[in-house]
Amino acid sequence: MSDIRIKICGLGSETDIEAVSRAGAAYAGFVFFPKSPRNLTIPRARELALLTPPGVAKVALVVNANDALLDEITGAVPLDMLQLHGSESPERVQEIRARYGLPVMKAVGVGSAEDLPALERYGRVADQLLVDAKPPKGADLPGGNGLAFDWRLITGRRWPVPWMLAGGLTPDNVALAVQMTGARQVDVSSGVESAPGVKDAGKIAAFAEALRAR
Ligand SMILES: O=C(O)c1ccccc1N[C@@H]1O[C@H](COP(=O)(O)O)[C@@H](O)[C@H]1O
């Protein structure tokens, strides 16, 4: 197993859960965002979460979710973390942490140096940060687009809470991404798929192996 903690996001089947478990991933991500090809119904997410082995943290990814949706998700699906991937304010992050009693990871899109101060702000209120590529203007999805950002922007940067690197990671580039950024945790979705929303067990294994072998 690698010393880097892996999150595989956008799981949709029993086979995906098995692949994540075999790869030794630390986190399994379930998407609740209707525009995403990885979107799950709440009952389906519950089934998959119940199959997820202990030791793999179950993360619900939401985008600007209101309390009604979060109540429904957290009431039905056994979870270890909430991932906020929209434009939630720092105040909203604090509110969600307090209301649900779950650790909150806030995603921040990085496209240029101007985006970096947001990481400092959210680092004061979230339990973890997810440093992701900024989506292209007009994109349907605020993440999960398979696009990387210029990793040199965060070389040597550190924040007061644990953080994950995301955005366009693949089995071919993840070792370099870790080397350039110093990330100790990585998150991947598109880069381990054979088509949008379809996870590929071979690519999941290759992703983990690329980190082990570096
Ligand atoms: O995966 C999705 O469909 C998604 C939808 C809405 C917001 C975020 C989403 N995914 C997250 O985006 C990053 C990067 O994904 P990729 O590897 O570039 O495809 C990752 O954190 C996913 O959790």
C-alpha cells in the first residue's frame, strides 16, 4: 500500500467498491449532483455505502446543497465526511459542520494565483481542503472534468488542515503531481474511467500502483 492516501470519487457499482477496496484507497466518494454522470440516488448510495468495507471513509459530494437535501442524505447513507464542491461560503461550511457533526472537506478551484487566498480562508473553517482545478467558464460541472491545473502554483504551499490534490489526475501523471505539490492525499474521478461515469477497475489498480511504485 502507498503512503499517499487515495480517494476514488464517483463510484456507482458493487464492482467499483471492490476495486477501491483492492486498491487500498482510504476514501470512497459518492456524488449527489444531478448534472453529473456519476450522480446517485440516495437509496443506491446507501446500498453502496453499506457494502464499503470498514477503513474506507465514505464521502458524500454535494454542490450548494440545502439543509433539506443534506438531511435526506445524512439520514439515509452512513457517511464519514461531507465534500462541499460548490460555492458554499465559509459561514455555510461552519453551519454544515455544526449541523451534521461530520468532518467537512471544502473544494476550492485553482486556475491562477488569485485563487489561492480562498484556500487560506477555507482552511480556517473546514476540516480538510480539496485543491482542485477551476472548471472552465460555462462548464456544467464544478469538478469532475478531468482537467488539471498548473501544479507549480501550489508547490511548497501548506495549509493548517489536511488537504487533497484533485483535478485531471491519472495513473500516468499522479506520481509527478505528488512530487511537484507535496500532496499526501489525492482524489481522482475521470482519470480512472473508461467513459464518463463508468469506473475502470484496471485503471483504479494502475492509479494505486503508480503511487506505490514512485
Ligand atoms: O465527479 C463529478 O461528477 C463531480 C461533480 C461535481 C463536482 C465535483 C465532481 N468531482 C470531483 O472533481 C474532482 C476532480 O475530478 P477529476 O478527477 O478531474 O474528474 C474530484 O475531487 C472529484 O471528487
